[in-house]
Amino acid sequence: MVAEVYRALVEAGAPETSARAAAAAIPVAGDMVVKEDLWALKEELLTRIAQVEHGLGERIAQQGERIGGLERSLAVLKFAYGPIIILLLLKIAFLP
């Protein structure tokens, strides 16, 4: 409650209960949010969002590199084991 407003209302002749209710309804300046506060919060959020996007971009790039490495390893395995599998299948089919 803003004590100054309460006293002023009582001195002006308002009933105490009405003066108390009116003074309690007035927000204290420290509790109010002003436009500058909102702009500062917006800038902070935009900065944090940019940081998160940057971090995600790096992680996606790392995962892409890992997937590329796995694809290369798989290609080597296909090349190395492909002929062996074909020979084994031919042996099973033609040499019981």
C-alpha cells in the first residue's frame, strides 16, 4: 500500500476503508514493468535464441560428419565382404 496516498485520501475526507482500498490498488513503482524493461528482456531472449541456434548448428554439423564416417565405413565393408558373400552363396548353391 502507498502510505502517502492513503494519508492524502484520509485528509481529504475519504473513509478509512475506502482510502485503504484505493491506496492498496495503486501498484508500487518498484513492482511495475516499464517499456525499457520489456525491451531489455526481448534483447536478452533474442541473444539466447541466437546462442541456442548456433549450438544446434554445430551439433548438427558434428552429427553429419559422424554419419559421413559411418557411410564410408559401410562402403568399405560392402566392398570387402561383398565378394566373400557371393563366393559363399555360389559354393552353397553349386557344391553341396
